[in-house]
Amino acid sequence: MKNLKKTYSNTKKSRNQIPKKSGVYNLKNRQGNTVYTGMTKNLNRRIKEHHYDKSKHFAHVSITPTKTKAQANKIEDRRLSNKKPAYNKKKK
């Protein structure tokens, strides 16, 4: 599978370029460390929602668009186990 991962800065202009596709995203702090990982049906809308959530500040977002929910689940699970982001709750 082709690597479709792309990184955007946390600016209005950059956020508007994020596709309205399903996928997995990583919110990163200024040092480039992943602080939150999630998946969504609409990357553009979800990233904008995070921008307005003052409890989770981020400088960059990296996204990986996916075609299926199963594919997104697999990528998200792998990233959660590898990176252990600070703002993600542990799965039961």
C-alpha cells in the first residue's frame, strides 16, 4: 500500500487543505511528539474540532487517509501501541 501520510501545521490555511476523507490522525506538539491519535470519517472536520478544544494544544497534525474503517482501526491500534500518546485513554 502506498504511504499517504501527510503533515500539516496548525494554521487556518493549512487546516483548510486537509481532505474531507476518513482516516487516522496524529496531533503533535512543537517538539514533534505525538500527543493524541484518533480516527474519523472526516479528517478536515475532526481536526478543526480539535483546534477549538483548548485542552489539547498541538502544533502539527499528520494524517493518513484510509478507504475502510477496518484499515483505519488497524493503523490507529498500531500507532497507539507504538507511540502511547499522552492524551489518549487506555483501551479496556
